[in-house]
Amino acid sequence: MLLKTVMLLLCAAGITFYVRFLVALCKESKPRSSGYWVRLRLGSGEGTLAELPKRIRPVTRAA
């Protein structure tokens, strides 16, 4: 009986830890890309189109 109680508490603590970790991870993740485009559109002025930022070319040779 005591062993079952200890195992139940350990499992509950592990599940609680992982749930809290995933919630914190979701809160820290980047906002959705659609929000980025809305901010670009609103900040670009009326009647103008937002331009994409220039991409940096990837390095094709070894460092």
C-alpha cells in the first residue's frame, strides 16, 4: 500500500512537471507568422505594399 502511494505521488509529480514545462514552452514560443504580416501591413502606410526582408544566402562551403 505504501509503495503504491509513493509511486502514485512520483508519477503525479512527473506529469505536473511536464505539463508546466510545456505550458512555459508555449508561452515563450514565437508569435504566429500571420501576426508578423499584420504588423508589417499596418506599419507600411496606407496604399503601399509591405516588402519582404532580404534573405541572407546560406553558406555553401565548409567553414
